[in-house]
Amino acid sequence: MVRYIVMFLALFITLPALASTYYVDCNAGSDSNAGTSITAAWRTVGKVNSVSFVPGDNILFNKGCTWTDAYISTSQSGTAGSPITYSSYGTGAQPTISGQTYGVYIHSSYVVIDDFHLTLAGEMNVIAGNANISHVTVQNCLIDHATKSGIFLYGNASGNYTVGYLTFRNNTISHNGSTADDHGIYIDNSSNNLVESNTWDSNIGYGVQIQDSSDNNVVRYNYLTNNGWGDSAHQWGGAITIYNNQVGTFHLPTGNQIYANVSNGDRYGMLAGGNSATASNTVANNTFYGNQYGVVVHDGANFGTFKNNIVWGSSTSYALYVTGSFTSDNNIVGPVHSGFIYWNASYSTLAAYSAAAGNDSHSKESDPLFVAPASANFTLQSNSPAIDQGANLGTTYQMDLNPTGAFPWSTANESSYGSAWEIGAFVYVGGGSAGGGSPDPPTGLTAIVQ
């Protein structure tokens, strides 16, 4: 009998704790409550931070509420099948974390942050670092008006801890930063992250900055607009950058995949540089429109491959400005004006630049014929020179933007329409076996800042 009791107790001790759902209500809650029902909700973020959660737990914040007592600090980790999830319940505006040093500080792995308004942080609205952190998802959030970057990921240069494998999806990240060193998302020494289907609007520096040994990140299906214009003292910032400014400590990021994004009116469309290292980044099937500078590669950097992109800038600045190098072809670059391309010297025609650089022999300087660029509709008219003129870049890059729906866009397979891939972010789905006809333009591309 004693033996069976011991066996039972051993089994009981090894059983995992059962997951629970907890509720937080800024008005009707009390921190003396159990927190496990809507009618017995907690009241403060401070209470949430004091509790040890287990894999599978859900911590739900009441919509329409605003918390200013503390920022959310994740300390416990979930598991691959059972993350710890912070989200919302009820009706009304997203639950808001406002006015703290941070909005959310992520210290753990297998965590989901879903459906929050994170705003007015004294530093960053979302920060992940100072621990080994992986497999975190931040989605469906409005992340705005931080004093510094909206999102900041930082790994440790000495390798004492690593930060990577984070996903940022379906968020609106806007009006963050005070100087050009503040960005929508700042990925620093952090690799293997996925950044997709977000809106990046009016951030002071870049919408997306990939810096200092941050490798193998994927940035795709994003809409970026008006980034890089807020710091008059520093004339940089824009949509996307891959950069290294600490030579000897970090390396130029490599293996990053930047594809099927739309940049509309950002100061720079794309910038790469920081040292003379050779890297293998791929920038493909993006649309850069109305930028002061389209694409800049400088400091002698050879950052990789640049193909199937539309770079259609203003009539007064450079569409391409290159003092480093890349492998570039099957792009549309323009509009043509005096000195619209710089490759260690200024060129006024694509042909002259191509002959000097050995790049872009299959590229064009023709108007891409967007449907309605003034209304942020960058789908292609049926007679666009971008249709069937792109290079086949393989299965990794074949899923580009489907023009038949609203943002966040679905995708279409480049290899399923027409005789070849398109140039730019959008597949032309009116061709191929379906016959002719213009694609339906997406709607709702403008970010809404609350």
C-alpha cells in the first residue's frame, strides 16, 4: 500500500500546472480578486507583473481601458505548443498601455502580444533583450509615439544571450522617435526575425532598421510611408536600411530577405552600408515610389542582390546612388533626368550607367504605369512595362502581393500568372490563363493613427 501511495504522489508532483485565463479591468477590477473571471478581474498591470504564469495561460485586458501604472513585463516562458498570451477581451478601443518607460518589455520566450495600443513610452513601446529570447509574436497592435524607437530588439555582442525568431505581423507602427537614430523597428544583433504585413508610418528614422550582425531576417508584405522626414538636423531615414556602424565588433548584416514591400514617400527607399564587407542580402520585387533617394549603397559595401524592383522617385534626386556595389538587374528605375543615377559618377541614362557598372542590362527606365499612385495604389495597369519582365528568383521569393484585396494584402504566386514574373511588389493577376483585364486595386492603404 505504501508503495502505491508513493507512486501516486510522484505522478501528482510531475503533472504540469493547468493553464488558466486571467482578466484585467482598469475600472471594475481589484487586485485582491482571483483574476480568473470577468467579474473577479484584477485591476493593475503591476498585479499582472507580480504573478508567475505557466505555458498556455491567457492574460486578457479589457478593451476601452488605459493603464498608466506600469508596463507589461514578461518573465515566464511558454512552450512551442502553449505560449503565454497577452491579449484583449470585451468591446471598444484596444486596451492601452501609455506613458511608461516601455509599453511591453519582453524577457522570455514563447510569448504572444496581441491587440494592444502601446503608446507614449518614455523610451521604446516594445523592447526585447537582456535575456535569451525566441519565438515571440507581436501582432494586431498599434505602436506609436514612443520617445525612441517603436520596437527595439537587442542581442548581446559577446554572445551571453541571444534574441531572435520573433514575429511582428499586422501592426501599425507610427510616429515613433525623436531623432534619426530612432526607428519603427530597430533590429540590433538579432537574427531570424519575421517582419510582415505591417504599416510603418511617419517614424523619425527608418521604418525598418536591420543593423550590426543581424542576419537572416525576413521583411515582406509591408506598407511604409512618410518615414525619415522628422529630423531636420540629420538628412537620413526612410523605409528600410541594412547597416553596420561598428566595424570590428559587428559585421554587415547578411542573409536578409527584403521582398514584396511598398515604400511610398519615405525619404530614402532603401539604404545599405556601413563598411566594405561583402554580404548576401536579397532585395527583390519591391516598389519604391516618391522617395527623395530611391536606393543608396555606400561605404564600399557589397550587400548582395537587387532585382525585380521598381524605383520610381522624384524628378530632382537620385533613383540609385551607389558608392558600394550590388548585383542588380530586371529593375525599373526613373524617372529619367540629368544625373538620376550615381555609380561613382553621375549618369543621365540607364544605358550609360549599365555600360559603366556592368549591372541592369535587362532593366528599364519606363514609367511603370501604376493604376493610381497618387492614391497609394501601386498595382499595375494592363499595359505596364513591369508585366512579365522580372527574373525568376526561385520559390523563396515567388509569393508576392495579390492586387485583388485590401491591405494587409494576400499573396499570389508569380509563377502562376503570365509568361514571367513581374517587376515590383504586385503580381499582375489579370494575365495568364485567366485572360485579360486589369486587377482590382487594393483599398485602405493609409495608416490610421489613433
